[in-house]
Amino acid sequence: MKKTSNDLDQFAQMGLAALLPGMTYMLELMTRAVSEKRDLLGLLQEGLPAMSRPKGKKGWSDDPEERSREMKRRQQVGRLKRGEGFATASANEVPIPNHPRDKNHPQHKLWLKRIKKSREGYWDKLTPAQRVARLNQMAEGKRKADRERMKAKRAAAKAITPVVTMEKTA
């Protein structure tokens, strides 16, 4: 079947009709982004108003020193995620532990004490049946990890073990 010029015009019209909704949507997004940038520029040129932190924001303490420590910790975590390595304490490049769960952190012992206390409270609140169920879950998790570990050892041993075949000679 030979395509006529009328058929090609129809295909071109269909293609344009399919493109237009996406293009208009992108135009709206770009217009919105441009207006936001213009608003930001206007604020920067006029001077930024003092920004206040909302009351009761979770994850942040009301104590300024603690907020400062938490902000530094979060910055270190961000640097690690970006691949910049550990933040350093001084020029001698000693890594700073960024969370008390790290055994080298200066407040690790205090953190352990608090965690143990909170876990004791958790176990105290459980009923005897819930305790048994939780202990069974923990044991099953350990058994599963052991099975996986043994499976990996067997696979590694199998990969290393050479296969010897014997041929019969006359």
C-alpha cells in the first residue's frame, strides 16, 4: 500500500496532537519554576526575613547546644553519604565517630546504659505469651542466619573442591 500525501499529513497531525498535552504540562512546570526563582531572587535582594523554627518539630531538641551537636552529626553523615569520607577532628586525620552507638564515641557507655534501660522497659511491658513469641522470633532469626551461613560455606567449599573423574583404561 502506497502512502499518499494525505495519509502522511494525517500521521503528522496525530503526532502533534499527542505531543501537545505533554508540552503544555512542561510549560506550566517551567513557568512555575521561573516564578519561584524570581520570588527567591526578590527576597535575596530585599534581605531575607528572620526565619523561625516551628514549635514541636520532631528530631530536634530545644537545647541550642544539643541542636548544634546534632547538626554537626547530620553534616558528617551527609559527607559520608556523598563519599567525602570521615570528617576529621584535626589535621592529624583522626575520624570522629558520628553516633554514640560507635564504640569509639566518647558517649558510647552512656548511650549503652540508656538503650539497655529502654529495652528493659520494653521487655517489662510484654505479657508472658508475648515474651515467648518474641524469644521464638529471635531464635528463628538466629537459626535462619545460621542456615544461610552454612549454605554459603557449602557453596564456597563446592566451588573450591575440584571434580576428579577416573577413566577406565584397558
